[in-house]
Amino acid sequence: MAVSAWPAALALGTEVSDRVDKAAQEAQKRYQEKVKRLEPRPRIARDLFRAFLTGGILSIIGQGFFDAFSRIEPSEGEAVAATLAAMIFLGALLTALGVYDEIAEFAGAGAAVPITGFANTVVAAAMDFRREGFILGLGCKMFLIAGPILVWGTVAGFFAGLLKIAVLSLLR
């Protein structure tokens, strides 16, 4: 009767496979340690200062628009609307001229958070997809990034309003 060599071969194959897996894991671990050691450290203080400075400058510009429109418009609400329109136009214009990307590279969130950053996302997407035509390119893709912001902002505002109504009704 012949003795089968399969169990021995299977055991040997499993042992080799385990050694290969262990070696691959060790190589992966060494690689991750090297990446961690060589990756640049974030400059948090510098980034915070730049974001604060840029956000502050955009706020000063917005306040200037508001002060100017307050002298012209009959109500504060109309001055606010005109200010928002002016800031959106400014963000769109700077994006079209290619300047807003440089500002955002310098400032990070200081340029992304204000309404000018929202205008930048809409206009940049529109510019990227304009070659695909007005309907399928510009019309469909313009709100690719800003669309979810609008939807979730509306949903969050709705629920915040419901919460306010509930809290105020409990306090009465």
C-alpha cells in the first residue's frame, strides 16, 4: 500500500505560507514606521494664524460691504442680502481669475468657511465641467460639491427649528 505524501506537503505548504505572511507583516510594519518618521509634521500654529488672518480679512471686507449697503438700502435685511451677494460675487470673481485657489492654499479653512468659499466651490466645479456642455456639464456638475452642503444645511436648519419650537413650547 502506498503512503500518501499529501499531508506532509500540505503541512510544509502551510508552514511556508505562514513564514511569508509573517515576513510581509514585518515589512509592512517597518514601512509604516519609516513613513511615520519621515512624514512632515503639521505646523498647527502657523496654519491657525493663516486661517484666522484670512478669515478676518474676508470678514473686514464683508463688514465694509455691509456698512456701504446700510447707507443705501432702506432696511438691515436688504443690506445683509446685498452684502451676501457682493461677497458671493467676489468669491466667484476671484475663482474665475485663479486667485482664490492661491488664497485657499495659503489660508486653508480661513478661505473655505466664509460664503466666498461656498462661491468658490460652485464656480470651480462649473469651470471644470464647462467642456461637457451647459446642461450636462455646467448645469449638472455645478453643485457637485456644494449640493450636499445645501441639502444637509437645509435639513439641519429644519431640525434646529423644530428643536427651538419644542424647547420654547416647554418653557411656556
